Amino acid sequence: MNALNAGYAPTHAMPMPADAGSHHKPAIVDYLHILRRRKWWIVSVLAAAVLLALVATLLMRPTYSAVTQIEVSREQKNVTNVQGIDSEQVGRDLEFYQTQYSLLEARSLAERVMRRLRLDTLENFWDAHGVDPADLEGETGLRRAGQGGGARERVALELLLNHVSIQPIRGSSLIDIEYSSYDPETSALIANTWATEFIAQSISRKFDSTAEARVFLERRLEELRGRVEQSERALVDYASARNIITIDSGDASQAASGQVRERTLTADSLEALNRQLQQATSERIAAEATARTGGGAKTNQTLASLRQQRAQLASEYAELMVQFEPGYPQARAVQESLRAMDQAIAREESRVGRDANEIYQAAAAREANLRDQVASLSTQVQSQRRDSIQYNIYQREADTNRQLYDSLLQRYKEIGVAGVSANNIAVIDRAEPPTEPSSPNLVLNLALALAAGLLGAVALVFILEQAREGLTDPTRVRDLLGIPLLGSVPKMDDETDIPSVIGDPKSDMSEAYLAIRSSLAFTTEHGVPHSMMMVSSQPAEGKSTSALALATVLHRVGKRVVLIDADLRNPSIHSYLGLDRETGVSNFLAGQQDWRSLLRPVRPGFDLMPAGPSVPSAAELLSGERLIELVRMLEQEYDHVVVDSAPIIGLADAPLISRAVETVIFVVETGAVSVRGLRAALDRLRAAGAPLIGTIMTKFDDSSVEYGYGYSYRYSYGRRGEDANADA
């Protein structure tokens, strides 16, 4: 509520009566209501579908289907069967059987069956398919010269392909060949011939493949034989020209696995010299170390003995020097012995050094000689390695040609020995002429027609319901519009005398507005609002009628009521009551102060203020504060002020009028305006701050829906009893 409505107490949402509840119905209830409402459409569509199926079934010519069952075993790919020239396995079983199914449906097989039975000349064949061959030959352009056949062959072939059915049995290698026609004998004959020709075609294909394989292998073997000889000759010639002599160096395990490496004599000699060079280098290093450390003097036994003797003499001399002088004769003799011993040791050390140096020189000379030999052989090996690249190319080519030749030769021998493998196709059950037609099936056709009719009926009902964009279900008002339902008003049979219908306390219209008045009593803390505005989204929805009816009902319960026709653009209430509109609301809005002179008495305590003369711009007059002032003054004199407004869509009047009243009641004609349009109108009112209190559904036809007690017969409840008492 905006600032201009600040004088009103807040409008509280009070408990609503049962018929204005916001409970959510289960979806199944909505669907049941739709089915009951559209039941005759559904019944009509189902009846039409069943009748059409019945007539079509009775008019159809009986068709007989004969079935021949065959078994197709999975072939094992090997070099002995007709696929022997294949390089690898084809794949999984699914691919194999899919291929067989395609072959059974192939046009070439149909041509074999047609030629075998000469179907183009068989009159029973044409009659079994309902075709007159004379008509075919009479048509122009059907016979083509130079193609070996005319219209009969082409049409017979198409009939075969259109009436044969290949049906694999799931989980097995069995296949049903079914043929359908109007003649049981013809159906059985063609089904059996189809299986026979399929087997013959398979065997022929295998023989052809074997013959082609032998010719192919013979030609390839002759070519490969020449290539093997040529490649081996080139290998030998190149080895001789480059002086390449190879020897086997593989061990036993390599020879067993066929992996034997070859090397040259030069490479073997180089390997041996490298081993000798390593040994000579080790010996030279050892001799050099010995020569630098004195030729092994520390380990020489003679030197060790001499040094030991000298040590003894030196000890003896030292003992003598303790007691005697150096000139003592015995001391001199020992001293001479020491001098001779030193000379002997020096001579032995000189000899050992000369021997070690000679050994070192010999080792060094041997090492140098071996190094020169290795260098020479390394040059030869490098040259041979360069030559071995081309030699290996020749070797690989010769090996490849030899392996390919051996493989093809083995396959050729196996084909020659084994020949063609056993046939993998067998007939399990031959077709017999059927005694009962396979179609038409009356029960099946009726069931399908019933299912199709049901789907069509559902689709039709869906389309019809989608086309109904208006609000038709009172229980969904709160869910769809967001405001409670105050009540619903039944559709009047005669709308020419609205005041009389409303004035009749026993009429359904009067009862409906009494119920709405009761609902309004729960909307505020002080009961029925003092001032209220009736508004609709577009014209002719019943807002003016609702304003008049509600004012009449309020007056009937003893309230002083004034009805204001604020629809300045298209007023209508004065015409309902037979009053003039020479003066009215527009006069007061234009500045007239005496509002009492603008009233028209309807009944004692019930007055009307008509719209008054037409104005150039109703929105400009309503934009001011005069209407608010008028409503406030009327509230002081009357218990209730009921205002009829202009429609919302396309006009600014209703949002402006809503500022002057305590509550706004939104009037909706049942099924007239789309829910989208109603929501747009309510959004305009909410944007203007209008105090929306609820909705009234007008022109409600309870015969089209099933809502039970409270809607279908609430307004006439007890009438029969009253009529019976009156009659009595």
C-alpha cells in the first residue's frame, strides 16, 4: 500500500473459506479432470481408429507366409579354406553373421531364384502377388533393349525382394527365411528355393575362391623364385668382390632360435690382437714398475743373504769398539770384511737392475709391435664395416625373399592337399505350404488400432488443452496468479436483465456473491473492507457486474453502500440501473465540490455515483488527489464504497484508482484471457502498490469440470426441498 493509502489499517491475510483454499491438487487429479472433460473426444478417436482397422482388415486379401530354417556355422579362417589368401582374421562373429544376413538379402541371390524358377513366366507367381503381367508389358518405357530382360524380370525381382524376410534367431546360428504371398504353394516353393540357391551360391563362391587362390599363388611363386635367386647371387658376388669372409659366431641358444650372427675373419683377428695387446701392456707396466724400484732388489734372495751377513759383521764390529780401539787387529779384520761385503752387495744390486731394465725393454717392444698390428687391422675392419652396410642390405633382401617364398610355397601345398573345406550351411526345416493365413490378423490389427487411437486421442487432448490458455480451474488460482480466490460466479443463461438476477436472493448469482461477501469478511481485521475496487485485465470480463452485484449484496445485509463508476472511458453501471450520467465522478474530479448532488439513489441506503460526462483525458483527472478525497468523504457517510474501474491492459486508470481504495479485487472471466495476460495485468497492479486482496472468477461453467461439492451444486443446495414444500 502506498503513501496515499496510509490512513488505512494494514490489510492482513485472514483464513480463507474452503472454496478459496490454496491447496495443491495432485497432478493425477488434473489429468482425470481433463479426461472426463474430453471423454467424448477420446471415445470418438478410439471408435474411429477401431472402425477403420476393422474395415481395412475385412477388405484385405489373406496372405500366407512359409518359413525355411537354415543353420549358418561360423567358419574358421585358415589357409585351407576358400579365404586362404586373406592375410588376417576378419574379426568377430557379429561381423560374420551380419555379412551372411546381407548375402541372404542380396539382389544377386534374388536373381538366381528368379532364373531357377523362371518366375517371370510363371502365372501362379503373378497371381500370388496380385499383379497382372499383361499390364506391365503394355506400359511404355518398361522394356529396355540390350539388357536381357524387360518389365517382367524387373518387377518379378522387386516382388521377390519386397516379400522375402530374413529373420535371425537371437542367441543361435539359425536363420529363418520367410516368404509371403497370396498363394501358400508359391510361398513355400520360393522359400525353399531361396535356401537352396543360397547354399549353391556359397559353395560356388568357395570353389571360385580356391581356383583363384591357386592361380594367384602359382604366379607369385614363380616371381619370388626369380627374386630369391637374384638376391642371393648379388649377395655372393658382393662378398667376393670385397673379400668378405663370414663365419658363424652364434651360440647354441641363438642357433636354436634361428638368430645366428655372422662376422668376418679380420674382425676375429683384431679381437685376438686386442686381447694380446692388453696382456702386453700389463706386462710392460709391471716391468717398468720393477725397473724403477731397483729391479726387485728387495725380493732378491742373494742380496738378502749378503745384507744379512753384513748386518752380523756390523754388530760384531760395534761390540769390538766398546772394548778396543779401531786399530785393534781383530777390529781391523772385521772392518775389512765389511768393506768387502759392501762391494759384493753393490755388484749384486747392479746386476739385478740390468736384468729388470732388459725385461722392461723387451715388454715395451712387444707392446709397440702389437699396437702397430692392431692399428693396421683396425683400418681394415673399418673398411670392411663400411662395406658390410651394403652387404647387410643384400643379406636382408635375400632373407626376406626366401621367407616369403617359403611361406607361399607352404600355403600352396596345403591348398593343393586340403582343397575346399566342408560346407558350413545346412537346411534344418524346409518350408511347407501354410494352412492358415499369416495376415490379416484381426485381433492384432484391432489392438494396434486401439493403441494408435489412444495415442492420437492423447495427442489431440494435449493440443486442445494447450490451446486453452485461459484460467478454467478455480483451485489453481493461487498457484497460477499468486493471489487467493474469493469465489466463483456461475455463468448466467440470460444476461439481459442483470439487476433482476442479482436482486433475486434465490438466484445462483446472488448466492455466489453472498459467498464472496463472506470471503471478504475474512480478509481484514475489521471484516469486509470499507472501500474496494473491481478491476479486470480487459473489457467484458464481468467487473462492472461484480461491482453492482457485490454492492447489492452488501446493501441486502443492512449496510449503507455507495457504488462509484470510475470507468470514465466506457461506463455501464448507470445503464444497468436505468439511470442517467449527466453528472458524476468526472464533475467532481474536474473541481466540483458538492459531491452529494452527484449521487443517484438506487434504493434506500444504496446510492450510485455515475461516471459523468466524457472527458478528453481520464488519466489526467485520475492522477490528482480528488478521487482519494472523494473516497474518504464517502467512507464517512457509508459503510462500504465499491468502485468500478477501467480495465488494466493498455490503460493507466486502474493503477491510479487503486491508490484511493483499501483493497483491490481482480475479476477474471473463466477461460477468456490467457494466464500470461492475467499475470501481466497483476504485475502492473503490484508495481503501482495496489492492495490486491483476491480474485473473483466470473462466467464459470461448472458443467465442463468436475470439482465436486462446493462448485457443482453449492448454489442450488436445498432448492429441491424448498420447491417440494412449495408444491405441497
